[in-house]
Amino acid sequence: MTQIAKDILYIGVDDTSLDLFESQYVVPEGMAYNSYLIMDERVAIMDTSDRRKGEEWLHKLEVALEGRKPDYMVVHHMEPDHSSHIAAVVEKYPHIQVVGSAMALKFLGQFAPGLKFNARPVKEGDILELGQHSLSFFAAPMVHWPEVMVSLDTATGVLFSADAFGKFGALSKCGFFGEEDKDWACEGRRYYFNICGKYGPQVSALLKKIPLDQVKTIAPLHGPILRKDLGYYLNLYSTWSSYGIESEGVFVAYASIHGGTEAVALKFADMLKAKGCPKVVVTDLCRTDRAEAVEDAFRYGKLVVAACSYDAGLFTPAHDFLHSLQAKGYQKRSVALIENGSWAPSAGRVMKEMFGAMKDITLVGDLVTIRSRMKEEDIPALEALADAILA
Ligand code: FEO
């Protein structure tokens, strides 16, 4: 059993056969459902795991307890990937106190109807004394559900950060402490923007109220336990939660039916490079993981969308992408648009409407309309649009 700090054991589990996390995100490296046990004068279980891993998680708990009876079941987040075995714990240890926000305890009643448990509601500022360790609670509403709390063990500086600072990937794949992980940010970013992206202000507010100088280890509910270079992770979260630009460059996203729009997008990307753009990233929205495209849209400060017209509207993969951006709170970015249409181009109109409903989006240059295939006479308008997005 791995100890992450004095008296604090990791009892989480890897899930390497999961097809889709939250039934929507591909996780080629699997997923970790992190959970911890604090073995002090009083024993606290910190969250549980997804129902897929019940037997394994309960076995790890029993081994780690070494015959002791737990006093507290601490619930930071009631989403079922972390709360699925609370009922089993309560049934096995009926005296246990379930510690969580009032809303978390209410949710427990919804997820486990009829479960009788000893509720110990906590609110921001409350402290749970375990002996040597004491847990100080901070409300973290909408990071990523409204009932979420995080807690800081003041004895060790371990921050139990709930979904914050999580990452896709099983620990057996990405490393237990993530210290050999060359690119935590890649899957950490895809996770952040797709899980918490909409709630940047709430994430920022949480970062401001935690005494970060006391934090020595971040113990999230997913992904590696972070204990080195914490400034690196905190800086990324500061940029991400404020919708800041992480990398200079342009993200070109296209959705093409028969290749005509793809040819325009690739030509446009070449123009950007020829004009000295430091980084141009191109993605095919029909074939790329949409969560990855969302992540890249947030990463760069400038976005170009090239899409076909379809059913008098916008080709579905582009429509889905823009809808995802809307849903995740996409903002503070410059956007350029290219549409294709053979008889009644309609993609540009829909894209303008959708971006118009987003916050602080600047549509730059003039919409470029391609009729079926890019022609020589389209080049000046594309050049002008490239100049506009790079300006
Ligand atoms: Fe990992 Fe919001 O649950």
C-alpha cells in the first residue's frame, strides 16, 4: 500500500478497461479513481471509487485498515465515480460518520435511497480533528459539482483537491506521482477543459482561498499525486481558470465532407506558417476526439473554423464542436471563419450566431465563402483573413 504522506495511504484503483469516462471521453490510458485512508487516532476514509471497481477498492480498504474500524467517511464529491461504495462502507461500519457538505449528504440520500447513516455536515472553515492530523475544509462549488469540498491536512500539507488537478489516465500508465510523466499538461488540460472548463471563476476562487504556501502535496481524485514542482501545476490552473492563453499560435479546425473544405483549411494553415505564425495546429473535426479539439481551442489564443454547409445549416461535426465550446464557456479568443457551400452557403451564418452567443469572442476579418472547391480567385480573401487573424 503506497503511503503518500505520514499516515496517509493510497487506496485508489486503476481502471484500464474503461471505454469512455463519463460515457463520453475516450481514455486510451485508462482512468484512476483515487481514494485515501488516514490512519491516525481516528481513521478517515477519503472518498471511495467508481462502481466498476467495487470489489478491488473494498479489498484495498480492508487490507489498509489492518483490522481497525474507520471513524469517518469523508466525501469531497458525490459524483458516482467517487461515491459508489459509501453505502457499502456505511453498511459494514454502521457507526461511521459520513462527513461532507450539507448538499453532499443530501445527494447521498438521492444516490442511496433508504440508506441510514450518521451525517456529519461540514462547511467552509470547519476542521475535523483526527489526532495528529486535522482536516480543514474549503467549499469548492462547481469544481465540478455544487456540493464539492476540498480539504487540507494541516499536519502534512496534503490537499485533497477533489476533481481539481485531475488527469485522464490510470496511475499504472502515467506514474503514481507523475514525476516521470513528460507531459502532464496534455491529458491534464483535456481533462480540465472538458470537466471543469465552464467553471473557471469557481476554480479561480478556490485557488485564491486555499493557503497554497501550506500545500506540499496535491492528492486529486484522478491522476497522479503531485508533490514536486507544484508551482508548475498551479500556474497552469491559474492560466486555464482565467481563460488565459497558454500557447501562442493558431488552431485551425475543419469539417469537410468531400475534401474541398479540407483543402482550404490546409492551404490556410500553410499561409499562416508562411506569414511567420509561431505555431499552427490543424485538426479534422470529423476524425479527431472532440474533447481534444476543445482542449486545443482553449490552449491557443486564435481559432479558425472552416466548415461546410449542411441541411441549410452547419455540417454536424463543426456544429458539435461549436456547441461543445459554448457549453464549456469558450471565451476571450479571436476567431476567423471559412465556409463552403455549393448552392446556398449557410455554415458561416450559423457559426457567427454560435460564436456571437459566446463571451468576449472577436470575429476577425471577413467570412470567406468557398463555392465547392477553392479557386485562384479565392486566394486574396484567404490571404486577407490570414493577415486579420495574425494581426
Ligand atoms: Fe471525478 Fe466529478 O467526478
